[in-house]
Amino acid sequence: MKKNIKLRVNGKSHEMEIEPRVTLAELLRERLFLTGTKQGCESGVCGACTVILDGKAVKSCLILALKADGKEVLTIEGLASGVKKLHPLQESFIRNGAIQCGYCTPGMILSAKAFLDENPKPNEEDLRAALVGNLCRCTGYVKPIKAILEVSGS
């Protein structure tokens, strides 16, 4: 039986009817066409599906969309303040060459944003611990860590 939900995604209100088994990742990708949220492992291990839900980084493949009812979701598409103005984390990832295949990038950037919102001046060890749930097969983490620390001024 379908259920009605209301949520805000990237500042826009949405009301829709969904099946109870639909994950937040599926809703974002298949219903709202926000394909920056990647579906990798679909078991919460890789972090490619990370979004910010009410200020906290979450693995959207593990959360039923029903749990987002009445909440605020931020995806990579909503992070920039316009077509010509990227978020400082996005700019730093580009400047530091922290993107290779790019599959992990949206989740890593959103995890970093949520972490920096709580800890604006982290040391490298704390940052590495915060990103442990975001797997990257290409960069070796050196450049993403450098990019994030550059934004934090640490």
C-alpha cells in the first residue's frame, strides 16, 4: 500500500506517494532525478549514496524514504549556490585534483560538509576517521583529504 510523504530536497518541497519499501536513494534518483546520489554497494558500505538528512550525513541506500517524511535532504545538486557558483568543497576538490572517476565524490563531499559543519577546524586524523565510511578506489584519499583540509584552513 502506498504512503504519502512530504520532504524538502535542496530547499524545494515535495509531496508524493511512494511504496513503503523505497529507499531514500531510490526516491532521489528515480523519482526526483537527482542522479548525483550514487548507488554503489546498496548495503551502506561504500558511502557513494551519502546525503545530508536534517544536518547529518547518512547512507541513503539504508534509509527508507518514509523516514525522510517531514525532513530536509541535501544532495550534491543542492550544495552549489547556482550554476556558476560551486560550494568551496567542490571548488577545492577540482583545484586539488581530488576527483578521478568521480563515483565516490558526491558522497565524500557531503560527508565532509556534514563533518566540517560540526568540526570546522579538524586535524587530519579526525578527518580521516570521519571519512572512513566513504570508499574510493582511485585517489588513495591523499588529494581529497588535502582538498577538505584546505577548505577548513587546517
